[in-house]
Amino acid sequence: MNTTSHFKLLLNITDEYETDELTTIINDLQKFIQVNFTNIEKGQPEKLDIETSNKLSIGGHLPYAFLREPKLFLSIKENIQKLMKSKDCDLQNMKNNTDIQLLLIYWYCRVMSIHLSFFTQSVLMANDPQVDILQSFFCGDEEIVHNLTLNIEDMALKQKTAQMYYLESCKVSILLHNEHLYAGRCLDKYTNLSNVEYVLTGAKVQRTKFQTKFHNNLIILAESSQEQIQFEERLFKQTDTSIESFKLNHETLLEKPVFIKGAENNDENEDLPEYNNKFLKTVATSAELPSKLSNLDYNKQPKLTFFDEIQFLLRLEAIKISSPAKDPLVEQELMAIIERLTSNIDGCNSLIFTYTLWERSLIETGKAKTIERALLQMEQLINDLQDADFQFDNQFFYLLPPRPNWILQSQLAEKYMELGVVKSAMEIYRRLHMYNELALCHCAIGEEKQGLKILEDTLLENPNEFRSLSIIGDIKQDPSYWERAWNEGRYTNAKISLAKHTFYKLNDLKGALNHFEACNIMRSNLDNIYLYGCIAMQAEEWNKARLAFQKCVQIDDTNMKAWSNLGAALLELNMFEQAHSAFSKAVSLTNGSQHTMKSNWQIIQNLMILSLRLHRWSDVLSTYSKLLDTQNLIDIEAIQALFEELTNQGNSKSYQTKLIALFEQELPTKIASMQTPEISQVYKILSRYELLQKRPWNSLNYAEISFRNVVNNVAITTEKSVFVKAVEEMEDLLSSYENLGPMDGRIEGSLVCKNWEYKCKMTIKLLMSKCVNYWSSEPEWDRILELRSDY
């Protein structure tokens, strides 16, 4: 086996090679790609027979029914598996393989990544060894790259092979919807190898010639390494005649925005919360731009290498599936990537170009001003890709998520459904023979009977259509359909529906947990894992809850509720330090928003209580200040603890200043209008604080307010506990008068309370007048009389 030629084949950069078992498989794979992806013939192919469909199924998911040349694909897969077996490839530990063995596994994983594109739903949850092999090989492992490229002498070929591995690892993580695990890491490794410089930053933009003003916008500034440009010029073909015949060169499709640099102001974003995007390097101000990028012409940026363009498309896909749908900021980020890729189309590749335009169309369907144009673009792209005159360049086919034409058409149908154009969506699904989606369309417009009939007819034709079984169960809310789909086909969505039914309808917590665990729930989407964690918390299965919410925050590290629940689970497991970190992260995600803090105040309170337990006084102060501000919360334990911290000599200057602000400004302001039983205790603490600050006049004032707060309580005549409390407050106030009254007052030569004895008598008289007709027979009354005799 000629190693060099095979690695060139891996990069798809040569047509000159010796024929062997592997090259025969590769040629067959290229034929399959042409008929299904890049050179699609018009006309309906034959429908898959049941036996072939079952052979191509993964985890109960059946492939698209009108796949072209399915038996060719099955033979490709069988032959590459036989070849790997004959060469003793270790599929359990990838690092034990030689470069030739890794090369075979590489092609097998490429075959598997194409296989994943046959399905309308993710098969990640399927307990299938094929998926596990794909995931364990394309995981961005440096040792695998080292062993793979060990004997390549051509430096350009060696570097490009390593870069390609990281790009394909990212692609596979996107296909399997586990981009949170290693997609970002793989892209970073690619960036380090390719030396591409890029940033996401702000600029002023004028989108049309009719706009008179420039508006704030995001822009990607990027420049490829000259060394990598030279490598690609030597390795890849630079001309793609497909673009010239591509009917997409009219003004509305390729209009270019005009950018100008923002103001050179270093402080322009200093008040914004810290922003972090794990898939895009971001700078907030023009002063932070790398020198190489700051000199770029914003409207005429240099052409990127093909690999650099692909890594931007992979970043776009990773951001899309890891971010909230239709988030305005996310859409701006995605459009910034697209505008960078379409800003210079000289010598571009037809696959990369069409992929970019399709992504732009998907985003623009969500905007009122561009929705019509976007739908026309999508239709035009689908038609052009089926045009016999259009010869697709598939040089970089393996580096991007594969998209057969029927997937593009189904995405167009989804957009029609979102917009309420149900008839057009149904026509597409009917033409594609996607009967499950067609049935769901009927159900969406209230035609459940018709939808059920379509599903039942589908089952009559193919009893192994387990998705149809599961959807019938969803419509009828009948668990027997889900059980059958799971027992016969191991269809994971049916098991999830069964778990939700067990929880919501039967309130069987352990049963729901068992259902979730049986279908690899940790490979599911965020919502399902979060629900599993919540059920585990209710069932007091704290370790299961911990694992679930750890997975949730791994998928989305901005999920405040998941961080909070993770903290609660860790707390129950006595992992206090880890729980504190989780609660701290949850609180940090409020980003100082008053509305967010008000609606999630319990999270802040949990952090405060745990911080008290761990003696994290800085966190106690910050969290209590937030709770006081947003909820008017009075927590005597926290206030008392913070008061005691005032005398700690080890406090930093800034912390001490914040403590003083709490007792001198925040607390007095907030409690002035409150009438709750705890308020008198707060006034007592404030009184002690003022005495500590050597302001006895303020201390006495707070003691008087504390007493009045209890005496003016309407329950003083009906509830004995309030009366007893009032007697205690009176004694404290009398003591304050006696001790503080004779002290030097605020003004030089004055006393704090000159007539303190008279004040004592009036205080006793006030309480007696309030309670004489209600509590005169109580023992506490005798104490009042005793005090009256003393003064």
C-alpha cells in the first residue's frame, strides 16, 4: 500500500494511485456520494425494500425511503469492515493502531458519518457500537493525529492531514449533537496549526444604498497564514467552474454591506457584562484588536484558505445547535460569519459557497424584511443542485456535515410550517414520501384522524417503522405503542415518551427514572436530561441528579437553573465547596439584571446560606445586598454575622467599605417603610453598630424606633407574645436611656438625652396605657409596675 498516495486520497487531492482494496472502496464511495449528494439525477428512485431498510437502520431509526444505490453503500460498509478486520485494527483503543490501520478506520468513520445523514433525527442515543467507534476515533485526540501522520514526510501533506482530522472531529461532534464535549477544543487545535488570525468585533454598517446612517453591527475580521495559502495552492485545485454556472449572481442575493470602523474609544464597552463565546474569539473594543487585523480593509478582506472557510462554517454549525433558537445576538454572530465568507468569492469552492448561502437563507427566513428573498433563495438552491449542467465540486465534501437534497427540501418544508404555509410544507413532504412529517402536519392543523390514517398505512407497508408507532402513541397518549416501539425496535424516542408519561400521568418517580436510564438519557438533548435530573431530585436520588445537571451545564454553561439544581444536589451529597461553586456560577449568570435576580431570588438565597456555613463572608455580603435590594429580605442570621465581621482586623479595605455601606445606607433605607416582627431586631443591631462607631445619639434613636415598632403593632392587645416582646423592648430602651442619655451629644457641650429620666417615665406610661385593659393580670405587668417605681 502506497502510504503517500493514500494520504493524498484522504485529502481528496489526487487522481493518481495504484488500485488496491481500499482504493476500490473509495471509488465506490465517491460514486455513492455523486448520486446522492453532489450530482443528483432528476426523477424518483426506487423505494428501499424492507430488508435493505432494516440493514441501514440505527437504533430503531429507519433511513430515508428513497435513498439511491443503497446496496452499493451496504457493500462499501461491509468491505471496509472486512478490510479493517484483516489488518487487525483495534477498535477498542484507537491509540494502539499504526498509521495504515488508522487510515482504514478513518475511511470507515467517513462512511459512518455519511450513514448518519440518512436519518431525519439524531441517532446519538442509539446503543450502537458503530456510533461509539465514530465517536472514539473523531474525538480530537493528539495521539491519534501523531500516529496517523507519523510517516508522512511531506510537511504540507502532514499539516493538512492533521488540520483535516480536527475539522472532521468537529463535524462529527456536530452530527452527533455533542459539540459541547470537544468541538471547541478541536477548533482551537485547528487554529493553532493553521495560524489563522480572526476575531469577532463591532463595526458600523450600512446594509443598503437607501440607508443614510451607519448602524452598530458585528463583523468577523480574519486573515489566513501565508504559509497555509502556499500549501493549499500546491495541494488543492484553485478554480471551480461550477460557481460560474451557478445562477446566484443577481444583486438581491449577493448584496454587500458597507462597513466602517467604530469609534477608537478604549472605554466604549467598559460597562457591558463580560461576554464569552466558546466557539468565536471575541474582542469588545478596537484597541484590543491584534495588529495584523486592525490594519485590514473591512470591506475588502483577503481571501481565506479553503480549510479556514470550512472551520468558520463548522463554528457556525456549533453555535447554532448550542444556542437558543432565534436569539438576536446569536443571529448577528452567525450573519457575521456568513458575511465574511461571502465578502470575497473569487476562486471560491462551490460546496463551501452553496453551504454558506443555504445557512444565510435559513437565518433570513426569521426576518420580516428578508423572508421572501430567503425562501426564493432556498428554492433556487434546491433547483440548481438538481440541474444537470451544474457539476458540484466535492473536494471538501467530507469536512462538512453531509446534506442530501431531500434534507434541504425537508428544511424548506420546516420553514414553511414555521410560517404557517402548511399546504406548501405538506406538498414537499408528500413529494419526498416523508409520511411521518406529513402526518405531523395534519395533526398540527387539527386533522388528527387523517394524520393517524397516514401513520397506520405506513405501518401496514412497513411494520418496522417504529417512529410511526411512537408518533401514534404521542397522538393517542397510549403507552402500548411506545412499549412496542421500544421492545421491538429499541426506538429511543418512544422510551422517552414512556418515561414522561410515567412521571406526569402516573407520578411514578422510580419508574420514570428507570425508563430514562434504559435509553442512554445522558446522550439525549438538554431538555430531556434536565427533566431526568429534576425527577431524580424529587426521588432524592442525589447522585443521579448530580450527574444529570453536570451534563446539562456541560451542554449549556449559561443555564442558570441547571447550575442551581447542580448546587442543590451537591449540597445534599455534602460536597459543600463544589456546591458553592455551582451556586456562584448560577448567580453570576444574572449579569446584574434586576428582573432576573427578582425572578430567581431563591438561587441567590441558597448561595447566601451556604456561604454563611462556609464562612465566605464576601459572598454573604454580596448575596445579601442583592436580596435586600430585590426582595426586601430581612435575614437576622446574615445581618448578625456581618455585624460581627465588622470587628475582624483581617478585612480588606474594599470589603470593610461595603460592610459599612450596608449598615449605614442600605439597611436603614430599606427598613424605614417595613412593618415586620424582625424589624425591631434589625434596629437593635443598627443601634449596636452606631455605638461601635461612637455615635451614641444614633444608637439611642434606633433603640427608640425599635420600641415604637413593637408598641405600634396592632396585635399587642390580642397576642401575648407581642406584649411580652414589647416589655423586653421597653427594658432595653430604658437601659439605653440610662446608659447613653448622659453621654456627650452630637453638638459640643450637649448631651445625648438631657431629660432621659423623663423619657423613661413616658416610655413606661405609653406601654401601660396601651395594655392596661388587656394584660394587667399577667406576670409581665408586675415587671412594668416595678420599673415604674424605679423611675
